Amino acid sequence: MVRRWLVVAMLLVPTLLLADTPVSRLKVGYRKWAAHDCKALIQGNDAYCDTQDCKALIQNNDAYCSSHDCKAMIQHNDAYCDSKDCKAMVQNNDAYCASQDCKAYIQNNDAYCTSHTCKAVIQKNDAYCD
């Protein structure tokens, strides 16, 4: 009986820990999100999501994706990318960036941000979401 509970605990604990894992900063950096999406991504709660891509990233499930960039982020495969920023995020290489926000996400430096969403994500503060 003890062995059975030990096995259950060993399987359950890692699952619970992964469930609370926030969405990667690079995953959310490939596009400019709506205010509720921004808040959802920072708080890790898809109840706030306005878009399917937002829900997909939080749940790490590309079945919800409405863009190829979204699918690329989840599968970590730039073959799906429709944009240079997407490719930059997947490869973690700002040489591909087409926007300053892209560069900000990769370098984790909000001095490059041109949008409030960018600053919100990097600072993990949804007060900047707009």
C-alpha cells in the first residue's frame, strides 16, 4: 500500500509543478497582444485570454493556435514561422528581429520596448498591459 502511494506521489508531484510553470517570455514575445491576452500570459491564466493563440501558449497546446507563429512557438520549430520575429524568438537570436520589441524580449531589456505589452512581459507586471 505504501509503495502504491509512493508511485502516485512520484507521478503527481512533477505534473503539479509543471502546471504552475509560467509561459516563457520568449514565447509571448512574438506578437503584440491585446490587453487581456497580455494579462493572461503574465498571470498564466487563460481565463483572461482574448485570442486562441493566448490560450494555446498558456496550455502549451497547438490545437488552439490560430497562427503558424503560435504553432512554431509551442513546437519550438521555426519551419512554421510566418514572421522574422517568430524565427528570432524560436532561435533566441535577435539578428532575425524585425521589431525592437523582439530584440527586447530576447535580450530581456525593456529599454528596447516600443509597446507597453513588451514592457509588461519583461517586467512581469500586468499594470503595463494595454
